[in-house]
Amino acid sequence: MKIRMLTLAMVVLTSHLTYSDTQEPYSHDKWVTQPQDTIKEFIAFTASMDSKDDNNGLPGDDVTGTPEWVAYEIREYFGECIPTKGGHSWKAEKKFEDDGIAPENNSYTYSNPFRNANPDWYVRGHLQMKLIAERISNEAAAQTFTFLNAVPQRKKFNSGIWLDLEYITSAWAQEYGKLWVITGPIYIDGMPSGYIGEGEEFKVAIPDALFKIVVRESNLETPDVLAFIYPQLSAGYYSKNYDHSRHLTSIAEIEEITGLSFLNSISETKRKKLKAQTASDIWPYKKEMIIRACRG
């Protein structure tokens, strides 16, 4: 009986192991994203917030109240489902709030009558997905509820095609063992077209679009990459048959629009060629490799 109980305990324990339990520490920004303005490391991601440096050549300071970029590594998860905990609340980062570069919760808060009248209004949109962070730990998941990991996203975009892509990246991690994601907001011409936040509240810039770059190591000297740009509103967002390939682009185009620089750990010659490529389709994946949250 004792042997049986010990065996059962080992099964339960190993079913919740992640790739990190037996391997090296996470390196979320392994491929080196620039600029590295005001950086904060979390368990499941690295975030960079722009400071009041006014280096974009446009009137006023650069503050958007959103991260410039968020980078994270996803590893294979060895379990049938991911244990989760609810009840997380969004947290302001006091240092960033005091420096005037990050908002409090009230910037995103709207009354229920307003939300009911505007069902697709902007919500706090994660850049690092809670469930992906939960592969590491519940503490890592709780840390995703920070405004250093949020941008205003249309509600149906956030819970539709964007969420679908997040699940697909997790399936790729199961297939390839691990991969990296760099993601963030896009402001056309560097200027937000609108803000949320009313009265004296901190004004948070509304992105016109979001980008996502997915990187996986290959047997070659350079990694394989996919680059995406998703407008906040687009045809095909309100069905369940999402076509992600139509949003593929090149890293070079994302750099041109955002002013960011990616893959700086790779030699200039290899990086230039890699950045110019646009994939013709996304990598194949199996839906059964998407590991969901445990139920009950």
C-alpha cells in the first residue's frame, strides 16, 4: 500500500514538472531587444518601459503608459493540464508610477453601464499570457497582472485571435521544447491615435496594432522566426476560423514601424538576412498539444 501511495505521489509530482525543473534558468530576452530603456525582470517575462527621454523626435515626451516590448521564453510542459489559481488583481508598479511612466488601475476602469453600452471597449490586455506563466508557477502567473505587461486591447481581439495565437505558441513550445516570444504595441508614426483614462487619471495610449515575434532554435547557425502584425480591428476577427498567416510580416517591417531593434545577439550579416524574411505560412501545430488549465 505504501509503495502504491508513493508511486501515485510521484506521478502527481512529475505531472506538474516544467522544462525548467531539470534545465537551465530562463533567459527571456536571450535574443536581445533594443532599446533597453527602463527594464524590469519578472519570473516569466522581461519588460521594457519607455522613460521621459523624448528620443522619438516628436512633440512631448515619449510616455505611453504601456511597455515598449515584453520578452519571454516558453518551455515544454510535462503534464496533462496546468494548475491555476484565480483571484489575481492588477497591480501598479510604484517606482514606475512615481516616475510618471506607468498607470494605476483606474486608467482602465469604466462603469458597468459604459461597458454594457460599449461591449468591445478596451481592456487590460496581457502581453505575457497568464496561463503560459502558470507553466512556471502560480507566483509567476500572479506577476503577469502588472501594467508593465498590459496594453489597451479591444475586448474581442484580446479574447479572440490574439488569444488563439498565444495558445498556438504554447503548442509550438511542446513541439520544439522551447521558444521565445517578443511582443508589444505599435503606434503608427510613433503617435498614439487615442488614449484611455479620464480627467486626472494617467492617460494610457491605445495601440493601433500589436506585434509578435516568435523565435525557435534550429540545427542551423541562425534561428527560425515568425513575425506578425495584428491591427486592433480587422476582417476575420469575429469568426472562429482565424487566419494567422495573413498577418505574417518581416522583422524589418516591425522595426521600421516601432523603432525597436531585434535579434541583437546574432551577427549583423545573419541578422540582416533573417530580418528581411517573411514566412509564407505559420509553423504547423497540433491542437492536442495545446495544454489547457486544469478543471475542477
